[in-house]
Amino acid sequence: MGSEDVYITGIDMIKFGKFLDRSIASLGAEAALGALDDAQVTINDIEALYSGNLMMAAGMVGQQIQQEIGQTGIPVINVANACATGATALREGYIAIRAGLYDTVLAVGVEKLAGAGMLGGGGGAPKGIHPEGLLGSGSMPCVFAEAGMAHAKEYGTTFEQFAQISVKNHHHSTMNPKARYQIETPLEEVMGAEMISYPNTKLMCSANVDGSAACVLMSEKEMKRRGLQNQAVKIRASVLTTDPWTDRDEVMPDVNTCTRNAAKQAYEMAGVGPEDLDLVELHDCFATAEVLHYENLGLCGDGEAGKLIDERATWIGGKIPVNLSGGLLSKGHPIGATGIANQFELAMHLRGQAGKRQVEGAKIGLAHVIGLGTCCSIHILEGPSA
Amino acid sequence: MSDQPLSIVPFLKVPESGDPYLEGFKCSECGAITLKPRMACAKCGGRDTWEPFKLSNKGTLHTFSIIYRAFPGIDVPFVSAIADLEGGGVVKTNMNGIEPDPEKITLGMDIEITYGIAPRKDAEGNEYMTYYITPA
């Protein structure tokens, strides 16, 4: 592997929402053009395009985006990796630069998911009888509820503590103009919302939205040649893991072990520990999931997530703010875009451009995604002033 | 259409005589237990190591959720549960014999696996034998 560090020199995301009249290509292209402009380059400077999209994985979405922003004949790599799709696309670009193959690449993540309804567990019976509702539920709200309740079994985590995650992330999103929603949701509203899959109410489930995010990656020498030191965010760690065998993962997707393994690798690669992080964007696909990842990422000890919530340590202004963007719960979760959009949030803080929700003096941030099936990707980023 | 109830999953065995039971497979190399034998052991990569055995009908409740919003045609609420079985093996299915109320369900409680005819038939009208997690 080449020794050159890789930098995010330009990054953008669109305001997440519902865009019935727009093509997936136009959504991806808008973020891509934004990232090119931010990096002060054009499509003619880009040597390869990494395109992340899940729901249209067979649709050559990367090429469709090229047709909107410039067909220069460069390689396009279409990536699908469940909810880690965007992060995996970005990471493939990172790897290619580290390998010395390219100096400047573009990564884009895009998804049209508004109105998709509940994911997982549905669909027609392939043959015989569909097991949904007979052999438990395979719906995503249930899978992550069961993961949360396993934490409750071990540590006594309460419905109210799970619900507080959603109160926090919705609060954070009121300061993020690019979030899908900017609405406060007090505790009683979160707990009193329609119960989907106990303990996850509707307000504790991520928002299905359309969205896109993109970034330009550069080798260190290219970044310096272009004089982008003041905005370049260094990728200190880029990690991808899958779920190793565990005794229960045949019937209970294990989002914990792959996250723990990824975190360990990422901290080693970056040469930092959780105590060095100024902010975290983690995969709050459901409120229950965020609780698990506090411990998986080492933000607190095992069994201490409930205490972290009670102390409001992960709120803005707290010891380790988590999901200042509003997270998947309120910013929204356009699957293929999520793993780049969370790095957009980090980059804004690390560059001092996060507006009302800015973490003062932020130098190091961690972005985490889980793709059920299962995989985990973690990136640790360092700001230009660090 | 079959005149006998079909098995809802391959690991639920319905003998001609005697009670239905769940069958697991244990890896003779590393002891991993699966409900669905793979080409090689998913834990150690061993080949031809899966040995079938009867899973216990006793265990403890590892986790659950109560489903209030499901897909069209699925009755709600119902309890989705996961249990650790005595002697190894983990199963997921509906929990019956208890109210779908979080106050009534105790994590870690003793459970047993029970069997019965599923309340739905398939498109051809076949009946299915299914299994439940039931408070012991």
C-alpha cells in the first residue's frame, strides 16, 4: 500500500427530502457538482468515480450521474453494501489513492427512498408460506428493537432512555438546515407516538428520504499542489468489517461485534482513542441502535450507555456530542448517501462551518455506518487546523 | 395440496409418529451450532463437519419486540422473540401464551418450545406446522 495520506478536499450534500419529480441521477449530480465546486476542480480533473446506491444497484447509477455532470470516459465503480453503501464507495476511492493508482477521485452516494415504507420482512412468499408474523418479524424496526432489548436484558436500559435518543437527535436537527425535519419532539411525544415495534415508536425510526452526498478525495501531493490545505480533511482511518460468526447471528443480525472490531481497527489506524473524539456521527437507524453503539465505539464502558444518556453527554455541548446533524432519525436515511452525508457533517465541524451546531475547535471526528447483512464501516477524520 | 401439515422451515421435523422437534447441526470441529447447515462451517471453515442433533425444547428468553405495525395481511400485535436453548442453539419465532405487553414479558425468563398449526395457509391452501416460544 502506498504511504500517501488521503484527504477530502471537497464535500457536499443536498437537503434531504422528497423529490418526486427528480431523477436519481439529478439528485446524485447535484451533490457531485457541489463537491467539485467545493474542491475547486472540474469533472475533467476526476480520474475515477465511485458511486453508491442500493435500491437501483443494477441501474448503473454512476454512469447516469456522469451523463449529468460530464462523460469523460473515466472508470466508474457502482457500489452496493446495504446501509454502508456510501461509506464503502468512499473507501474504495480512498484505497485506490492509497494504492497510488489515482490522485483525484469523486465518490457519490444517492438514494430515492421517500415513501418506501417499512423495510425488511415484507415481499411476497418465494415458495410455500411467508414466515413474517409466524416466525417473529424480520422488519427493520423489529430487528433493531430486539437488539435494543438484548441490551435491556443485560443492563436494564429503559424505554425512556431509548426514547431520549430520538428527543436529542430531533433537537439537533433543528440547527441543521439540510436535515429532512427541523422539529422538536419532546419525550412524551416520542414515547406517545405510534408504536411500531416495541420499544421503537414511529419517531424512533429513521426517516425514509431522498438524498445525495458526494466528496472529492485527493492524494496529499495533489491537495498541496492545489493549495487546499485550509479546507482539506484528512482521512486518518478507513475501515470496513463484516460480522464474524457469533452464536446468535443466524437469527439475530449482530451489529455489535462488527462495530467493535471496526472501532478497534479504526482507533489503531488513526492512532487516537475515543477520548480524542470531538464529535461522532453514528448509525442511528433506530433509537435503540444508537444506545448499543455508544458502547461498541467505546464512548463509554459496557453497561454505561444508559448513564451517558441520563447525563446528556451526547447532546450538543456535552462531553461527546453524537449525531449533531440530526442523525438518520431526523436528518433522514437515504441509504446510499448516508455513509458520505455523515462525513459531510464531520467535515463541516472540522472546517468550522457547521453554523449553530458547531463544536468549537473540533479537530477529530468519527463516522460510523452499519449495513445489515451485515457490515460496518468507520472513518476517522481530522480537520485542517489539527 | 398436501393432506398432512407441511413443516414451516426445514429444521422443524414432523415425524410420521411422535412429536415434532427442531433439528440443529453441530460442527464436530469447533462446536458451532446452526439451524441451516452450510457448505462449510461458518465458524471454523471445517468441511463435512455438521452433525444433526435434536434441539432442546427448553431455554431462556434472550430478547423480544412487540410488533404493532406489520405488512398487509399480518395480524398485530404479536410478540417476536429470540430464545437461547439448553445445550446450545438459538431460535427466533412468535411468542405465544403471554399478553403482548412489555410489562408481562421478562427478559431471561424460562421458556419452552411448543408446536402447533400455523394460523395462515399458503396460496395453495396447505397447512403448516410451526413452533412457538412459550413461557415455561
